Amino acid sequence: MIYRRSIRVEFNHCDPAGIVFYPRYFEMCNSVVENFFRDIVRRPFEDMMARREGVPTARIETNFHAPSRLGDGLDWQLSVKRIGTSALDLALDATCNDESRLSATLTLVYVSATGRPQPWSQSALNHISEFMEIK
């Protein structure tokens, strides 16, 4: 399965030329991941933060394929590439009218209040595994 989320490019995402300033794409990636955890994993970031847990990004690799402009509707797709004991590799793709704008691979690590990796709960694993690219 693929998790989907739409994000419209707003003025605050753009540079003076009216195209998305590349760091704003990382904010959008984080928004897609945050909503995936809320909607699918059933672990909202605010609940994890209240317990001093989290899923910081340990690695991100990004390819920018074409510029996005103010007002564009970006269709984001997220799939799970790998689930480890405490880490997770995600693939994110953003398109606009079927034109690829960005593709990214992220590695997230589930950490405890000490900042050390901790194993995923069985409940989280069950939800996350539904979005594996290949089972």
C-alpha cells in the first residue's frame, strides 16, 4: 500500500522567483511522515514527544526532478522500503499533474527519552508493515 497526502505550494514555500526553496521540501517531507505516523502508525508526534520519544531522521537522500511553483498541488506518496529493529527506510515521491518533482529516501530511528534507539512496538510494526513496497 501507499500512503498519500496532498500539499499545495504556498507563498511561504517559495523563493523570490516563485519556486519552492529546496529546504521547504524537507519540511513537506516531514509533514508527510508526521501525518503517516498519526494516521497509520497511530503514534502522533505530540504523543511521542510527551513521552520524550521520537523518530528523528538519521539519513535523507533527495533528487529534485523539476521545480514546483506557487499554487502547484503536490501529490505525495510514501512507502516503506525496510523495517529494522529500531530503524525505518521510507521512500517519498512528489508529483504535480503526473510530473515528478522530487524523490527522497529517508531513514528514521525510533528513540527513547535517552536518545538511544529502541525497538518498534508490535502494534507499530503491524501498521507500518502494511505499507512495505515488497512483503
